[in-house]
Amino acid sequence: MDRAVLDFANLPFAYQKTDQNIRFWFRDGKWSAGELTADEHIPMHIAATCLHYGQEVFEGLKVYERPDGRIQTFRSIENAHRMQRSARKLWMEPVPDALFREAVHKVVRANRRFVPPYGSGASLYVRPLLIGTSAEVGVKPSQEYLFLVFVTPVGPYYKGGLTPVRLLVEEDIDRAAPGGVGDAKCGGNYAAGMRATLPVKEKGYAEVLYLDCREKKYLDESGSSNFYAIIGKSFATPASPSILPSITNMSVRQIAKDMGLAVEQRPVSVDELPTFNEAGCLGTAAVITPVEAITYRGKDFVYAKNGKAGPITAEMYKRLTAIQLGEAPDPYGWTEIVSEG
Ligand SMILES: *Cc1c(COP(=O)(O)O)cnc(C)c1O
């Protein structure tokens, strides 16, 4: 394998053209065989339901090169299941487990030379996308769907590794309307948050931290990752109908439990900000990113001093990334080999 000539150690979290993407079409009640193509564009009807009515869902997962040179996925079946839930929510045709798995495996193998080398700190991000493609002008579900998976090598989403970041509690802007699409990874959720996120980045914050839409009293999550706090010997993470159920969070809850922490999924109030010993963000892109400080109503609550993550965050990070990268045994059966070399 001739690896792509890229500065893997300094990759941004951004789109980078690779060799191929894979496409499956749902027509006449069945899915087509997968087609690998180098084309980065899709033919689209001007009245496609994805454009007008938001029949669009996507996923994000990563594959990693292990120390032995093999390539593995991390809990990709959970991404398949979440995408099915999202699809049902928006009355779209769900992608079956086997098709999702075949798509991920084939597209990763077709782009093997873009998988960042072990030790580079980068990984291959896999982006499955499902859209309604048939023409409708009344509010109706599409008859036809396109399931497409592309990959792109990426570096860290925030500062990388265990470098802490700052968050600002957002009180005025709701990302998703209450009673909205909730757990679906779909366009509307993110577009509505951009006007909150972009201005705070200019002030040196990594992200906003949203509050629940109803009472503006409980922490929800940031724009692209879940949130947790360490309070004494507890790992606390918000329970809320308006956050994305993160697979990273689910994994870290298991790891925290195995480290002897009490795991609490419950409403976490802004009144508790002074009680946190550590805090962090959780997600495929964020991995575990320590929070340096949270600003709420002009006051800074500091959780990481001198750019150093707290000890519990550091241990959770070590255990999670060792499994993802294939450095340590995987006692939970979370990983699957996609390519032998
Ligand atoms: C993707 C995402 C997460 C993290 O989910 P993972 O399954 O861990 O990648 C959290 N919040 C939002 C809004 C997301 O889009």
C-alpha cells in the first residue's frame, strides 16, 4: 500500500478528497447493490424531499490503524442503529445493519491509503448520509432514497489530545426547537446552532454549552458533543430529550463504572457548576476533551489549571483511546477489523 502523501500529524478536522465513495439507491421497494465511485457530486432533482422538507440524516464514526497495521471500527453497529432511529423519526427508509456494515467496510478498504498511520493522532472519519431524493411538492415522504458513505482523514476537532478547552453557556439561542427532531443527526439541528457557535469562537471559546430549552436551568450539551462532569466519585452526564445520544458517552459510562465511579445520567443544573471537580466533552470528533473553564452569566468556573486535564478525565481518555487504537485488549467487543493490512 502506498500511503497518500499528506501531513497526517497536522490534519485539520476538514473535508479532504479521497479516492472513492459508495452509494446505494432505494427504488421500487428495494436497495440496489453498492456502487463505488470517484465522483464527489450527486445528481439531484430540484424538488427532492431532502432539499425542501429536510429528509436528511447522517452519522459520523471513525476507523483507526492499530499498532499491528490492521484497521478497525469502533462500535459502528451503534451508528447503524442510531441512523435507523433517525430515519424512522423523519419517516425515511432505514438502512439495514448488513447494508450499513458492507458500505463502511467497502468504502474504508477502497480508501486504505488515506487511513492515517498509527501514532499520528489522526484517524479516518466515516460519514454515512441518507437522503430522500424523489420529487414532491406536497409535504410527503420520498419514495426513493440515496444512502452514501464517504470518508475523510481528520485531525482533532478541538485542540487535540488532552488539551483543555473553554465553553460558554448559551442562554438565548436554542439549537433544536423543543419537541423537534431530538436525537437525529440531521441538518436542521446544526444549522439552527451556527449563529450561537460562530460568535463565541471569535471570543476564544471552543463551543457553546446549551441549556435545556424549557427552563434554561439544566446543562444539555455543546453543539457537537455531549457533556460530563466529575463530582467527587461520580461521573454525571445530562439526561435530556434534546441531546444526541452519544456512543462515546455510552462507552465512557461503561469505562467510568469499571474505574469504580458512580455513573449518573440525570438533569445537571447550572447551580451545580461550582461543585464540579472536572468536566469534559464527549463525541467521536471530540473524543474526550477536557473543559478548562465554563463561563456562565459572566462568571468563570475553572476545572483544569495550567492546561492540564484532571486525573479522572486523563484515565478515562487513556482507557478509551487504547481500545479505539487497538493498543489494549477490547474486553467489551466494541471493535471490528475492517482490513488486515
Ligand atoms: C455526534 C454528536 C455527538 C457525539 O456522538 P458520538 O456518537 O459519540 O459521536 C454529540 N452531540 C451531537 C450534537 C452530535 O452531533
